[in-house]
Amino acid sequence: MSFLQSSWYRKSPWRFVLLPLATIFGLVTVLRRTAYRRGLFKVHRPGVPVIVVGNITVGGTGKSPLVIALAQRLRQAGFHPGIVSRGYRGQADRWPQRVAPDSDPRLVGDEPVMIAHRTRCPVVVGPDRVAAIGMLLEDHPECDMILSDDGLQHYRLGRDIEIAVIDGARRFGNRMLLPAGPLRESIARLSAVDFVVVNGGRAESGEYAMALRPLGWRSVAGSAASRELSAFTDIDAHALAAIGHPERFFSTLTQLGIRFDTRVFPDHHALQASDLDFDDDRAVLMTEKDVVKCRDIAPATAWYLEVEAGISGDLVESLLARLHKGHVSTQHERI
């Protein structure tokens, strides 16, 4: 985590230095949202229900695992979801881009490849979510709903249901807007979303709890090898992470009784062979998000922790009830 980001979660004097910029950022955010609410900017609706899973803070909160869990539950309920995402850090020459389980994460982003691998749903990415949905529905007319991984602030995209994900451990940090704090929008924005999901920590009144449950270890190097959760208990290992909140992963390893040193990279870092070279034969442990960036260069000692998002049954039931009733909110209500 950068110095600026770390200052958001402690009492740093930098928040006061950056307060004027945060005030300007907040004003621009409010004016932009107001412009969409009043119809000054056009909102595009794709003709199928859109569920946006986003957050109001910068950094990893657990959106992608929730999208995966929802996609799986929706398919079990008889829906045919398609998924769109921004493709953050993707270096493709043109957008939107179709994403397959074996797509190059350097072109389309790491999280979309992970989502495509886990859900087997159609996935399209691009900075313009409207264009991404257009390509997805043209390729897959059977899709009867869209899940947007992130995009809570992408107001050009009309949406029917909004889900905001909160990091239960860090919550809102110093509760200030960018760049003085981690907030993309004020905390009051949460009163306008349909569901607030707390990943880890304690869910407060009106919030739904979610927890990432570890399932077991799988080989990174392309084999089908797997191991039980206890496979590395009381063993010295290396832990590698290039995610938004690596402390969550390291905490899980500690709970599993693993002794480890850490090697941390910025979120979405493009892993190189040298990043995985520890010059010994100890196990290298990582997250599933990092696997898609290093499967071809990982040593035989590399393993990733497979997890699933455990979500409240009430959340799924409420979501399905809205969809079955044809719940559609107006854009003025939504934004």
C-alpha cells in the first residue's frame, strides 16, 4: 500500500493538507451525479436487468468474489447472467474486449479472467460499460441479465439494482473523500443503494454479512493437483500478494497455522518470474487473483488458496424476489 493510501487509515496530518482537493473532488462528484439525475447527460439502458456491484472506497473490498457468488446463484435460479467489468490495467489496443478463462490478463485485466474462469459466464470488459454490454448481448442474446463488476459511479449505465460492498475491517478509513481519504463518494451514498454487503467484520443494522471461506489449495502450475487446507499448517512458506488488501490474505494464512514471510506488490501488478523466485524449495502461497498472471511462469512449489464468498441467504432471497417481480427503479430514484 502506498504512503498516501496508508495515511487514509490512520490519523495522518496529510488529510488536512489535501482537504482543499477533496472538497473540489466532492463538488465535481455531486455536480456529475446531479447532471445524470436531471437528464443533462444521457443514461443508457440495455433492455435487460442490470445489477451493479461496486463500492464507495478505493481498494479491494471483495466485489469480484461477490460477483462470482451471485453469478453462480443466479444460474442455479434459472437466469443466464452476463458479466461486464472495466478491465482495469488492461493494455488492449481497442475496447471492448471479450474475456475467456485463458485470456491474457495483461490485455484485459486480472480480475475479469478470474471471473470468467470461475463462473463460465460470458464476460466482456471495457471502460465504457454500455459498449461492453452491447457486445455481450450481441454475442450472447440468451443473456437475460447483466452483472457489472464495479461501476457504481459509472452513471452513464442505467441500473436496476445496486449493491455496495464494504471492507468490514477497514470500513471507511478517515471517512474523507479522495485524495484526503479513500472515499469515491460520501458515505451518504449508501442510503441510495439497494443492498450493503460487509466483507468480513461485523455487519451493522441494515447490512448483509459476507465472508470469504477458504476451500483448499490448488497447484498454480496448471496441474489438477489439490491439497487440504491443513496441508501447510506448521510449515514455513512464502506468501505473495498483488491485491488491494493483502492483509486479509495474510490473516487467513495465520488462522490456518502457517508460518510465512511476505512479498507484497501493488494491486494488479504484472508478476514476473523473478517475483516468484525465492531460491529455495519452500511452498509459495498466493491468491487466486494472482494466479491468472503467473500460471505459465510459476514454480512447481506454487499453490493458491481457493475461496468462495459466503453470503447471507436473506440477500440472495431478496435479490431474487426483486428480479422475479420485475423490479425496476427509475434512474432518478437510483442516482
